[in-house]
Amino acid sequence: MKPGNCLLACLSLTLAGGAALAQNWDALGKSWWSHIQFLADDSLEGRDTGSRGFEKAAGYMAEQFRAAGLQPAGVDGYLQSMDFQVVRIDESRCSLDLLRDGKAQPLKLGDDAVLGVSSHAAENVEAAAVFVGYGLTVPELNYDDLAGQDVRGKIVVLVTGGPADMSGPIKAHYQSGEERRKALLKAGVIGTISIMNPKSAEVPWSRTAGSRFQPRMELSDPGHDVPPPLPLSIQFNPAHAEMLFAGSGHTFQEILADLNANKPLPHFPLVVQVHARVGMTRSEGKSENVVGVLAGSDPQLRKEYVVVSAHLDHLGIGEPVNGDRIYNGAMDDASGDASLIEIARALKDSGAKPKRSILFLSVTGEEKGELGSQYFAAHPSVSGPLVADLNMDMYLPLFPLKYLEVQGLDESTLGDDVRAVAGQAGVQIQADKEPDHNRFIRSDQYSFIKRGVPALAFKFGWIPGTAEEKTFKAWYAERYHAPADDLSQPVDLAAAAQFDAILEKLALRVADADRRPEWKAKSFFRRFVQ
Ligand SMILES: [Zn+2]
């Protein structure tokens, strides 16, 4: 038996309860963790896009890719550099008022609402506001929250999410920034006030407020067809949202009740005018993707690339929480980068000769809106077609790997591949349990999906009502995008190594298959195939 096959057999044995080889997973898990110890160390200062800490992390990834036998596949060695427009908020020059009967009610920034900034943000906006429910426009369902509303030149107020009977992928796609902007710009809307749907909120308001001083970054060269940001974007604290509705004949409580009862939301003009002054400072920045390739062995198929990806950036240094200012991003997403390295090394050690090439991609700018992957998908540094993306972002190995939750499971033939590979390892596959969290479009895989490339993303799975569910949800509440996502948290190292082995087998299976992966006939995402 070749070592490559051994891994799989060992995996089933161990998961079936055989203790003899458990040691193996522990050692592999420690090796995986050692990369996180480097990448999430305080000295890397949270790996903010364009920062010194990020540069150190990129250097480490390039060195590890080299050691794992990958060929450099960036533009300059392993690196693919890109330019950014950087916009920072200057709150000393900002204000937000609600105007009612000629009287101004000043809002407290950070407490009541947060102003967004962008390359297209206006510095002074005063306009009427209209509540438009979920603010969604979905042509194929003839669903349009903007229809029949006078929204031209106005600000729309919306609750995130969508009707309960709308399918997860459709809801997710039309809530993506680009699709929303296309529909809103077409309707002549000049700004949005978004109220996070309490049903799907992942972080407390305090963390949203705390992140408002993070610089906003946009690609200088985003590729064609990317709609510009709206002149005004505001996030409103759901706990204070009632003040927007006062005098309109509706209350936010009533809207929440409709939402919780899965009833259609009303649409109506608000009686307040909104006046925003937005102070900004602008600059330019630069950062890099790190790209390595295990070249394929088949003379034809080697021109096709199976992408395995993770993001290298995190949030940098920010608002202190319990005295800690460094957002280390150990799970988000140093864990994915560590897996890239471990999978590449395992392939090298096994002597595997996949037919297609396998491309290892550690991207920048994910936390700024999936910018590094968007840039790579628009300007690939390799010439052949990208045939799949297997993205690892915060897959959360917090407990033993019994269930693997897969986003995009039923969208493409990749779902069949992951079922087969996980089945051999004794791991059960679960579909996305929380489709309202939009995870299929909330990480780098979406940059590929939008260009027609089938993709999957992963989370450790759990059964509702169990201790694992508690652990998973507590992680979001306490550590997600917080300084506590650091090296002191408990992680199941052996389970992470088992996950890496499944991803390795999955990449190999896709790289060796006779046919490239395809979207399922009924998949919503099939429309992006070029
Ligand atoms: Zn993140």
C-alpha cells in the first residue's frame, strides 16, 4: 500500500475507534498547530491587509510552500501583488441626524449607528428614507422589495435576510454587496440603512461598533462589471432602531414580529429625513496573495487547476476587548493556511502524482470583502482554467470530527466527491444548517463561484441540542472577530489533522477525475458559467 492510501485507511481505523494509530493524528495535529503558532503570534499583529505583520505571514507561507515542494505560481515568485484604495473614517468630522418637523435629533455614532466609508462615499447627504423590508430584488422570482416604492434620490432602510420561503442560495446571492448595489443603483437609491436581522446576527452590536475604525479597502483594479459603492451606507443598532420608525404608523417591534412569524414585511415611507456628514481620509496600499502549485502529471489535464484556498489576512490591531488589542485570527483563518501547508506536505510525502495541477492559494484582503480572491479570479497568475475551489475559512475544529458541514453541497458534483471521501473516513456529511448566515457567499469561494467555478466550503458539523452545538455557538459569541480568537483557545488538534486528510483526498480525487466538476442542472449558481 502506498503511503498515500495508508492515510485513508488509518483515518477510518482511528475514527472507528482503533486506538493504535491515534498517536499519528496527534503528531500531525501538532505540526498543523505549529504554523498557527507562528501566524497567530502577537508579533504578527493580527495580519491586517497591507501591514508589516501580514508581510511576515506571506513570507512564512512562501517559505512553507517551497519546503512542501510546491512550485512558485505567483507573479513574482510565490507572490501576486495588488494595489488598494484605502479609506478611513475620521469621526471628528462625522455626524448623523434624524430630522423631524424641522428639528434635528443627533445620533450617537457607535452607539446608535455606524457610518460606512468608501471610495464613492459622499461627504454630506440629506435625504428622505423609505422602509423597504429586506430590500431585495430577485428577477427570477418576480420578487422586488423596491417595486412601487418612490426610492429615487432616497435612502432605503432594510432588515438583512429574506423571506423564509426563498431558497438559501438565492437569498444569499441577492444579498451580496454587488447584487444589492446593482439593483439599488438602478432604482436611483443613494444610500442604505441596514438593520441586522436579530435572527441571524452573529456578533453583538458592540463588536460591529468596535470595528468601524478599520480602514475600508477596495481593489484599484477590481475587474470589469463591478458596480461602485453607494454614496451612503449606514448600519443601525437593532436595539435602537425604533427611533427610525417613530411617527410612521409602524414600529420596529411590529416588523420583528412579522419577521419572526415569516410574514411578508410592510413597505412604507418614514417620516424622518436623514442627514449624514462623513469625514474620511484616503490613501493607497498594497498586499499580496501567496500562490504555489503541485504540477499535474497528465499532459492535457495538467493545464487545469484545482484550487485549494484559505485567507491569510485578519483584522490587525483594533479596539481593545478585556485589555487585548491584537486580533490574532488563529481560527480565522490561520487554521486554513496551516491546512494548506499540511495538505501540500502530505501530498509531497505520499509521492502523489495528480493528473490535474493543484493550486494552493493563500489570499489577502478577505476581511476587507474577499479582495485577494476577487483579484486572483479576475487576474489569475496561471494560464489554464480553474476547475474547482475548495476553500477553508475558519472550519472550526473545536471538537472531534464526526460530522462535516459542507456549503454548496448540493450545487455541484463536488458534493458527490466530498460525500465519497468523507464516507471512506467514517465522517458524516451535513448540508448547511444555517443557510440564513449566507456562509456559501461569505468567503473566498464566492469569488470563484461568480466566475462559474464550482466550489465548496466547510465547517465542523454538529447535531442540534448537543454540547458541540453549544461549543460552536459560544465560539461565535466570544471569539469570532474578537481578540479572543488567539492561541490560548482550546482546539482539537487531532481532529484538524483528520480534516486535512479529508481535504487532501478530496483535492486528489477532483484532480484525478476523468471529468472536471460541474454545477448540478438545477443549481442557481450554474448561471455564472462563462
Ligand atoms: Zn473573518
